[in-house]
Amino acid sequence: MMDLKSGRHWPLEINSDQSDSWHCWSTNSRWIVFASKRRDGLFGRVYFSHIDPDGKAHKPVLLPQRDPTFYDSFLDNFNAPELITKPIRIEQKELLRAIESTEQQDAAFAGKVPPSDAASGREGTDEPAPEKPRKAVESNPEKAFRYYQLGRGSEKEGETEKAVEYYRLSAECLPTLHPLNIPALGRLAWIYSTHPSDRVRNGRQAVLLATYARRSAMLQAERAGGERVRKMAEASLPSVMDTLAAAYAECGNFANAVSTALEAETLALRQGQIALAVKIRERLELYLVGKPYRTTASD
């Protein structure tokens, strides 16, 4: 917030430690609406806050619903709430054209990656050579995201088999190296690498999926049409490399697990992801003594 008369500025009191974004002001500057994940850390919900004449923001109120349990079952995000005073006079085609021309959309939905880019580009390792990416019957980012959300919810509830199936369905909605496939491939690879149950783990499949995710993130970082998209892709690499290291360890390939974990730790520190770097170091200590990593209830 800034006082336009004095120039004094300060953080809004309504900020949370979760994602708060897409704020929009009312025409009289007395209300602000924004999307926030503060309720559960997973889904963006709409919150309203009143701003008094002194510039103080009052406690945000969640968008009310007729059914009090609505938000316990509704899995869609509210991404860009707007406060408007009259209907929007714009044709659907014009709106779609504006959305598709943005920097992020250009980078994320520009099309399929050439098959020649499927190779991992990593020499001197025992990782399996990725198969030629399949051609998706349909490219459906919305459906892919919905399945991914369901996978995250199932994983949070401890329903691993359901989560695996949802992540698999999510990945099948897009070309293998599509940048939006990185989260689903990464979560699948993580489960296959680190789950406590022998019945769930699949080291070879984990290496393959993590390799795809890493290659996709690298291609996205290299080919991004703008600085913002490039930084987002680079920010995903430490986690992807951490997963690949865990996959190598599950396969007993501890030499590659160590080298990949060291690279992941370096990337995490470079990105300022200190908490992740600490966890990677803890896992690295296991790989150095020939032990794979296993998730626990606290993970």
C-alpha cells in the first residue's frame, strides 16, 4: 500500500504465507478482491477485504457460498477475480486471441516438441534412453490439470494408488514433453522412487519419467519466449533433478544418484530454494552410503 500524498508505503496486513495473487480494486478503492491459497495451500479461492480511509486492510472474507461445504468438494481454482460494474463488452474470439498472445501462453502452448528432443542429452550415465514421445490423441491442458489436482488431493489423503492413476491420466492428456506435463511426471516419478511399499515402487519407470520431466524443463528454459517463463522453468529444475537422483538410487545406481543430487543442490541454492537444498543434502547423505530414500508420513 502507498499513501499518494506522503509517499509512505507498507506491506498489506492481509498477506499470508500462501499464494496471494491477482488483486483487483473496486471503483471507489474501498474494496480489494484477490485469489489466495491460504485455506488449504492447494486451490485459489476468492477473498474480499475492506480498505478503510486510513489505508488499513481489514480481515479478508472468503467468497460466500450457499452450501457451507462447497469448498470441500469443489476442485477448480479461482485464478483472476475481477470487480466490475457493468457487463464486459468483448467478443469471445477477441478474448481468446488476447489470452493466447501472452508471453506465458506462447511458451507453454506453442506446440509439440520435435521428437529429436526426446533424448536426454546426458552422457556417461546408465539412465534408460527415453522412448520416442507418444503423440497425444488430444492435447487437453484443462483436463490434465483437473486430473493433476485430483492426484494431489489423493496423495494428500494417503491414497497412493488413486494418486498414481490420476497422475497417469493427467500425463496422457498432453504430449510427453509438453511443459505442463512436468508436475504430473515429477510426482509419478517421485512416488515410484521413494514410496515405502515395494509393491508401489518402480525404479526403472521412475528414471524414465524423471528424465522426461527434466528434459522438458530444460527445453522450456532454453526456448522460453520471455524472462518470466524462463525463470519459472529454471525454478522447477532443482525439484526435477532431486527426483531423478532418487530414481537412480532406487535402481541402485548410486554414482549417478550422487552426481545428480549434487547438481540439484547447486541449482536449488542458485534459485534461493534453501529448504529444498537442505532436503536434497539429507538425501545425498543416504546415497553416499548406498541407501535409497524413502518417504515418511511427514513428507
